[in-house]
Amino acid sequence: MNWPHRFVGLGAFLLACLLSVPAIAVDEDVETFARVVVGETQLRSGPGVAHRVVHVAERGETFAVQGREATGFWFRVYLSDGRTAYVLGDVVETVAVGEDAENAPSAPGFFAAPNLASASGGVAMMGGLTGGIGYAEIRPALVLAPAIAIEPYAGLALTRAGRRFLFGGGLTLNLAPDWAIAPYVHLGGGGLTRHRREDQAADSASESVFHARAGGGLLISLRWGVLLRMEATNTILFTADSYDRQLTAIGGLGSYF
């Protein structure tokens, strides 16, 4: 058996096959987008009508396509806030454009407008200082409108003398609900309970006062629905016979849903 001749023949055969295949030009700068061609359509969390609606799109809205599902005619696309959604292929047309094309749609960036238009609730976990003491707070939200939310809250501060438990509710006004970086105003009130350690001399192991607070901060909306909140409030602690004021500065992460 003449192995060298066999290898030469096999190489010649493969070369002939490669030369016979027509060249296909691939432009790596070309991206595919899905443009809505009906009056209104629903984008869902999965490829099927049984999945939850995450966005309602109107005619002309365009989304960057991630891929197409093998089952059914559903496109997997990016929403403006970076989340993934699915749209039925019958209600969109696909457009392939280059990155440098004029008026070309773009995939979502690092920042994205919050989904306040469709949100009904939310939650935030924040921490910082209140009156120079370490403080942590959880704050759920009931979204009444894109610019208005009712936010109950509960917070805990630990001191050498004991712990402080803050609780109450407030109203938050988002001054620019369509902006990725937006200022907001917060007004709230409730109570505060001080629990002293057992080794601290006092007439009572606990003490309760009222509080009111006012302030504001920045709501920074990132991709995938993640929110970064930074806030400063002026908190007033009071009873019928006493009055005290302290500054609270906190920040943390949250989300609207």
C-alpha cells in the first residue's frame, strides 16, 4: 500500500471540494433587529402565550434580536432595560443593519430607564448612617403611578447602649420617571423604639418616640431592572416633651416589578 500517494490524493480531493464551495461574505458588523409591524403586541417572559407579559410594544418599536427559539416562531430580544423577552414572529419584521448605519437601533447599554410604566411594586435594601450610627433599612414599594409610590419601611441601628428599631411609611415622588438617572423626593413618618441593653442603667428597658423625615436622592436605573438608590433625609425624633434632629444618609440596591 502506497500511503504517501493516498495522502496526496486525499488532499487533492479536499482542496477540490473547498474550491467548489461558493464564497459567502459575512459582515460581523451587521446585527438583526425586530421591528413591530402591528398596532400593539405583547412581549412575554418565555416563548409562548402562557408566559407572563413583561412589555407591551407599539408599532415601530425596535428590539435587538438575541436569537430564535427552535419551538414555535418566537424571537428572543432585548428590552430597553437589558432584560430578555420573547415576541411572536408574526407581529414583527426583521431588519439587518450595520452598526454605522444612519438611524440604526442599538442594543441596550449599561443604563436603562426604569420599568415604572408597567411596575406595580418594588423593594430596596439600603444601608448607611443615621445620626452617625450604622443603619440598615428595607423598603418595599406600592407603585401607584410612574412618578408616585407608597413606601413603608423598617430599619435597624445598633449602638453600644442597645438597638433602635425605626418603622413607618412614606410617599416617594420620582421627578423624572423616564430618566435612567433621576432625582426623587421622599416624605415619611412613623415611630422609633429604643431597646437598651440589660446592663445599661435606666428606668425602662425600652422607649418609644415618633419620627418624621423629609429628603430625597437619586434613582439610578441599570440593565436587568437593577436600581441603585442614594438618599439623604433629615429625620426629626419627638415626643410631647422632647425634640431631636439627625441626618440619615443611606444607599443600596432595589428593583421595580
